[in-house]
Amino acid sequence: MSDGPTGSNHPAGSDRQKSESSFGGRFRRYAQVSGTVGAAAARFAGRRMTGGGDSLEQATELREALGGLKGPLMKVAQMMATIPEALPAEYAAELAQLQSNAPPMGKPFVRRRMVAELGTDWQQHFQEFPLDAAAAASLGQVHKAVLKDGRTVACKLQYPNIAAAVDADLGQLKFIFAIYRRYDKAINPDRIYEEISARLHEELDYAHEAQNMGLYRDILANEPHVHVPGVVPELSTGRLLTMEWLEGEKLLSFKTADAETRNALALNMFRAWYVPFYNFGVIHGDPHLGNYTVRPDLDINLLDFGCVRLFPPRFVKGVIDLFWALMRNDRELAVEAYESWGFTGLTNEVIDVLNQWATFLYGPLMEDRPRLIQETNAGREGREVAGKVHRKLKDVGGVMPPREFVFMDRAAIGLGSVFLHLNAEINWHQMFMELVSDFDVAVLEKRQADVLAAHRLELAA
Ligand SMILES: Nc1ncnc2c1ncn2[C@@H]1O[C@H](COP(=O)(O)OP(=O)(O)O)[C@@H](O)[C@H]1O
Ligand SMILES: [Mg+2]
């Protein structure tokens, strides 16, 4: 009956008008739900400030409000869930469960979108193009199609005019951050907001994502156990990304596999994330469970290159310097590292707090033996360290985490949670040393400049 994502009826008109009117309906719903989220956030903040209320009940309330919203704000909510203590534990757990998917587009709507992207004869490129989506995406959906030459491809098709919805979500985020600031001064989220805003805007542009994929194929070319889909450029646009379909299983279905299997998977995931970072200054900022699959031979398919962060080489050097600073108890080197990350106002007290947090995060890398991540970094101990650091940060007047921190932190926590799920027992120290023992910032600068130039990408200012 209705073919738009909103279920509303469209006035007759051109394709363009139709998509816009159905988008209007969608946008109204966004505004409505966002209002509910805003109200829940305000209630939450009010109770928190007056010290009352049952936070589990509030968390459920917030999830219900967010549950009606299927869009970019959820990605943001998930990200916030990974920033330690940015939200009370109950909220973080609720938010982490959310899936950031847009509602499906109906068949006539898909046809109109394909006409808009590839022209009226779009079907001539495909042997098969099922109009039902194979998977949901945060800003659209993915179709599993077959090209005329027989290749099976994934077509990630975006909603039209989604930029306004992203901006509406970012407006809500700004509001939530402002409320947060009123009751908690431990972390100034201004740079975090800027970074999330920049990456979300980038994510709208599938042409940029295609460039990121080219970059990743290049920098992981020598990693035999990690696979990146190849782009089909002639069938890709700013809002349609056509790429090789990669078949695989969910990582979580390996939770109960034997130890050897789980350790092999952890190793492949480690290299998929950290070879790009330490060798090229690049990180995949969205280690969400939907963004990788496992092949029968335990190789990893890496997907979704919408949120890729390029780091200045000095930041990578800072991450490695801090490791050595902690290993050797070298306070000056630690300060140098924090400064290179862009932390300012580093009093002795702030340094102590940051060192405490860093010792906790780097813990698994610091011991030269096979071990579980959770020997020190999970559950109660994690919450206790986070709580203590949080209280101390408040005491010293708070810090403003630099922009680079956001996705580095998200990647580390996301991967940490993968390793927890896998219960992997690995010598993390040795795996880390393999990547960084002969690190040279000048070499990274040259290597990064070359590979970015080859893919027409640039470091953000
Ligand atoms: N190349 C691919 N091969 C197989 N499945 C894919 C591929 N690309 C995406 N998918 C599926 O589509 C889903 C959404 O795609 P993704 O790129 O993650 O979108 P989003 O950026 O919106 O999260 C993925 O979780 C995955 O299930
Ligand atoms: Mg994804």
C-alpha cells in the first residue's frame, strides 16, 4: 500500500517530489521522537541533580524513547556508551544494545532511489536486484544483488536528504551534552562533540567511504587474514555504494568455540584494527558487531568504512610514548605524550589521574605473558577505576579530551569488549611489540603521506 519509510501517502508528482515528501514524514517523526529523547534526558538530569529516582527505571525509559528512533542518533548513543563514565552504567548498558538502523524503504521507493542514483536504465547493470533489503544500515539499507558479469555485490543505498536528520540528531546531542555539563564537570565534551559531528557528516558521503575502502585495501594488502570488499566504482555514487559481497558469520557465534579458534580470531581482529593504526595512522572508528564477519577459515571480513579516522603521526607517537612512559615510570615522557594528544592545563594532579586511567587501559599490553583482558580490565575493577578517575577529574576541575581521543578510545573499548566476549588468552604485549618495536615517526610520516596521496585523502587540520 504505502511505499515510503513513513507509511504516509504521497501526493502524485515526480520521483524527486515523492522522495522529499516521504522524507518530510520521516523527518517529522524524527523530530517527534527526538523530543521524547530530549524530555527523557531532561527528566534524567533533573533527578540526578536532586539525587532522586531509580536509575534502572530511567534507563529503561530512555531506551524506550530511543527505541522509536532508528537513525544516526543511535550511533551517537552507542558512542557515548563507550566513553567511560560519561553516562551512568545502567544507561551505557541500555544504549549499547541499540541498533542504529533506519526503517526499511518499500519496493517502489527503492526503485525510485535507484533511478535517482544510476538513471532510468539502472536495472540493465544487474542480473538480479531483490527490492527487499538484505540488511539494514544506519542511513539506508543494503541489497544483495548480482551483476551482469556474475559477481555478487552489496549495494548500500542511502535515504535521500538524510543530512537534515543527522543535523537534527546532532542538535539533540548538543542539548544532551549541555545537560550533562550542568551536573558533571569531570569531562568537557566540546571537542568530543566536534569530532562526532565531523565524522557523522563524513559518513553521509558514500563516495568518501569508497575512498576509505580503497585506502584500507591498500594498507591491509599484506595482512592475509583480513579482507576488505572491493568497490565497484561505476555503480557507486555519493549515496549508493556498490561493493563486493563478503560472506561470513557473526563473531559472537564463536563465543563457545575452542580456545585455539577464539585466540586466532582475537589475533586477526587485533591486526585488523592496529596494523592500520600503528603502521599508517588510520583507525576504523566503528568496531560495532555488525561491521565484521568471520569466514570459515577464521579470516575476518572488515565492513563499513563510513567512520575512518586519520591521525597525525605525532598522535600515534604519543600513544606509543605513553606505553613506554608507563613501562619505565617516566613521568616526563607521559606528559609529553598527553601534550602531543592535545591535552592542556596538565597540572600534577591531572597527570596523576590520567596516568591512573592509562595504566588501567594499557595493563594487558604491559605484561609479557598470555593473559585474559579481564584479569584487570573488566567488570567491577573497570567500574571502580573509572569511578575513581571520574571523581578525581571533578576534583581537579575537569579535562577536555582532545578530538583524536574519541575514536581511538571507542576502537580500544570496542575491541576490548570483543576480546572479552571471545575470552581470548593471548600475549598482547608481544602482539603490540611486533607492531611498535621499531616505530619511527619520520617513517610513519612518509608512509602515511604516500598512501593518503594515492587515495586522494587528507589529514584533517
Ligand atoms: N560488502 C558486504 N558484504 C556483505 N554484507 C555487507 C557488506 N556491506 C554491508 N553488509 C551488511 O550490511 C550491514 C550494514 O552495512 P554497513 O556498511 O555496516 O552500514 P552502516 O554504515 O549504515 O552501519 C552490515 O552490518 C552487513 O550486515
Ligand atoms: Mg555498520
